Amino acid sequence: MEENRLLINWYPGHMTKTRRYIEKNISMVDLVIEVADARVVQSSQNPDFNRLLANKKRLMVLTKKDLADEAVSSRWMNYFKNEGRTVLLIDSAKGQGTSEILPTVRNMLKEQIDRAAEKGMRKTIRLMICGVPNSGKSTLINTLCRRRAAEAQDRPGVTRGGQWVTLSGDVELLDTPGILWNKFEDMQQGIHLALTGAIKDDVVDREELALELIKILRVKYPKSLEERYKIEVDADDMPLDIYEKICRARGFIMRGNEYDYTRCAAVLLDEFRGGKLGRISLEEPNA
């Protein structure tokens, strides 16, 4: 069970349209807000953005801070700052950190704003927001707008077409649908995205995905499993051993004393995504 048995390849046709949409409209904006999930910072940064967003100022926003390990998030913040990138850590649902976004944008565009002011004009700031599916873009937009400007659901692929929304009198934002890249060079990235809900559950094997989650948690956060499911995680336990301990603890047993792996997988994944296992980060910065 130690090797990845999941093969993930999910690139719906509308994502090709999104790439073209970004390419067509990028010249219209002054700055791009790039949204990444704080639990899977590396995997939720689409490598295609480096080409698609070339020559544009970019503000990195790490969302879902309430679900991520605080110590790891702090390391990510330092990592980006050491690279000279502007980064904010936020919880869109609760509005934590979101009030810093527009002042940060204005500071990043200060030269252009001042240049317009010298001519007696008010600069209209045009932004674009990009990210992988289910990264929290729509929730962030709604928080910034203080209204339901973009549909927000805890599943990927909800936003289907770009739309302009007004954030304030002089700030307009172009929303874009979540976009993945068409092939994962590292399948672990695909697994991490599937675990956080960026890839639709109906295109992956949820039982195998649950095993992948257990594999990670037994090494990085064994106490989370023990405390949530009232089990003991032994050093020599394989992922399947822990899976079955959870089944027994939760009473997921079918006729013939067979384990109900399907039901257990659904509960385990849903509780991880909902933060019921605690604050967990699946990825850490390399340096």
C-alpha cells in the first residue's frame, strides 16, 4: 500500500476555454490575484500561470488558513517573502485577512495610481483572479464584494465563465473559472488536489484516495487520526490496518463481518476537508 495506486487525469474541456480566456483578457488587467489552498500550496499553484500571467504583477493569496497547520503556513509565508513575492494568508469564509487585499493591491500599483493622479485622473484598477478549482476564489470574491457576486460551493467546476465584478468605486475584478494543468508530472500533486476537493470525486477511486490520506496522516499527523476516531496508530500499522481500525471504531461493518470501506472513505474524506481532523497541511516548503 506504500506506492501510489491512483492515476488521476482530469482536464475537462471548459478548462481549455479558460486558458484561452485568460490569454485573451490578461492585457486588460493591472494585477493578478493568484489564489492557492494553504493546505496544498505547491500543488495548487498551476505551473501554466507562469506563462499565462507573464509580465503581470501577481499577489499570492493563500486561502483556507483555518484548515491549514499554522506552523507550516508560517513557513510558507516566509518562503514566498524570501523569494520576493507579495503574499497574504486569509480565511475568506470568516473574512480574516481579506481586508488587507485591496490596500496591498494599491501599494503594489502605487506608481501607476500616482501617475494617473498627476494627470488629474483617477486610476481604475483592473484585477484578474486565478486559481485551481475549489481553491476558494468565489468565497473570496463574495467576501470582497460583501454580496453573492460569484457562486461558491465546496466542489470544483462551479464557476464556468469569466465575469467582471466591482469591488469598490475604482476597483474591478475579472473572475475566471478554476483551471488545472492537463497532465500531472508528479502524481502526488494530483492526489493532494483530489484530497482537498479540487478534482471531482466521481473521477477518482475514493477508497484508494482515503488510503492515500491515511498514508500521509499516519506519518505527519497520527494524533489527528487517534483523537478523531478513538483508535491507536501503531508504528508498524499499514494504511489498510488503520483504515480497518476506523471502520471498526465507527461501526462501518456490513453483513458477513465485511468492512464498509466505501462508507468509511466518504466519512474520512469529508471530515478531513471540513477540518474535523484538525488543522492539517499536506505540503511544506522545500527550503
